[in-house]
Amino acid sequence: MKTASNTLMVSQEVIVNASLDLVWYAWTLSDRVSAWFAPEAVIEPRIGGAYELYFIPGNKEGMNTRGCKITNLVNKKELHFTWKGPDQFAGIMNDGDNLTVVKVSLEEIGPERTKVTVEHTGFKAHEQWTEALQWHKMAWSGVLGSLKSAIETGKGDLCCQPE
């Protein structure tokens, strides 16, 4: 897994040993997303459609991306969606005017190999955002590792679970 970042974004990539189709569906079908990212997902794969993840089953109030939307969709190439951070960062990044944006890019690099790149932008250059940026660097690394594991072995590790 490769990680790069500057002060205002997270950029990470992973190579998944699977077809482009399989990796695309892992990001765009609710039941597939809930196998490796969050236990509950509402994904409507169209521009303006929902990209909602619920990290605590049954909890629609905390630890979720409720209200987040797909802002760009290029079939089997790109998926962009708005993002809400975890509850500890809700005060700085979870209102409608301060949502960050996640861009997922897919590239077929072989018959059963797909490069996945995640770019998470919109972090602010304020001191209070530093912890949120660092947390997301760690989280996206885990998310991409879970994606790879879920597709390649059938066992993903859901993100952001309560301890």
C-alpha cells in the first residue's frame, strides 16, 4: 500500500488482485460496501445519490455519513462523494458547508489486478483540523487494507468500530 499526503489532503492507493468490475461493485453496491467498510451502507450509484455509511449498526445519529452524496460518477473509473468525519470531529467537518470530499479512482492494471486510489480533500489549514487529518490518514489505510482483504480472502475488517 502506498501513502502520500500534503498538509491538506490524504492520498492512498492499493493494488487489489481482482477484476475492475469486482472492485467497482465493492464501492458502489450497498451489500458489498457493508462487507468491508461499514456494517450498514446506503449507496445509490448515481450523481446526487446517497453515499451513507453507518459504523454502529442501528445508530442513525452518530458515527455515520448520513446525508453524504455522490458528486461525480464515471462508471468503473471514478466515484466522488462528500464525507463526514467521526463524531470527535463533528464540530469542524460535519455540517453541510464544511464537508470534505473523497475521490476513489480505479485503474485496471492487469486482467485480475486493479489499482485503487483514494484522495480525500477539503481539510482546512487550521490547527483544529490537524488531528482530523491524521486520523483520516490512519483510517483510509485501514479501509483500503480491509477492501483488499475482503476481496482477496473474503475477510474484511470493518472500519471505525466501537471498542
